[in-house]
Amino acid sequence: MGKEYLTNHKKFTIDFRFYAVLTFIFLAITIFAVFGQFTSLSQASWVKIGMGIPVMISCFVAMILLLYDHYFFVFFILIFNLFFLFHDIIIIYDNEAVMRSLEIATENTPGLYRYVVDIFSDAFKFGTSAIWAFIGLLSSFIFLIVAWIYKILTDNKLATQKTTADEAL
């Protein structure tokens, strides 16, 4: 009777594995995003521009580490991937501005040396893969933090239960 009652009256709780799966899915979105046109300014994919292959490989490594609950390593992989995303966008726009030399020729030409907000609003258009890489990396970062917190709370709860059970004996 007691076992049957527990199986029929379980409360639905979201486990840390749910957030780890969401992190895994958004890492997969990031992997697919490295193959599209990176920004509206560049005609190439992130793989051909430079840091796309290391980001893709590190996303695969992060996915494997997620399976083994190594959230600390995945955390730093995501930080570096977000850094590489913003770094490559700045490098692309800076190289284009230097190639055109618009700022040197005249002061009236707006050129490509713009505010950083303008650069990122241009780079993160929905027709480019930079926005999908950003969505994938930022979402996986947020879900990883939530999964990591739930994992720590679950481990602490289990350790407390084990300690109280050992003391009762």
C-alpha cells in the first residue's frame, strides 16, 4: 500500500538533469551556428573566419563533460567561447574598417569605426549565425548555472540524509 501510494502521488519536480539537457541542446545549436554566415559584413562562416573550429570542438567537449556532471569545466569552456564570439566580431569589423580606410580619408564619412552597440546590433541580426551562436552560448551558460546550483543542492541534501542515517545507527 505504501509503495503504491508513493508511485501514484509523486510530485513533479524539475531535476538538475533537465537543465543539463537544455544546456546540451543549446550547445548543439551553437555547433550548428558555426557553419552559417557569421555576420552581415562577412560572407564566410565562423569556421572559415577563424575561431569557429575551436569553438565547435570545445562545445563537443562541453557536451561530453555534461554527461559526467563536470559543470566547472563546462563553465569555463562557455566563458571562453563567449569571449571568442565577441572577439571575432570586433576583429571582423575592425579589419573591414582598416581595409576601407574611411576614417582616414574624411571626417564626414561615418565609416565602420562606430559605437560598440552599433557593431553588435549589426552583427547580431537574425539572418546571421552570430546571433544563433550568442543565443546558444548565453542560454547554455544560464542553464548550466541553474543545473550546477541544483546539483550542489541535491548533493548536499543527499549528504545530509546519509549523515543523519549514519548517526541514527
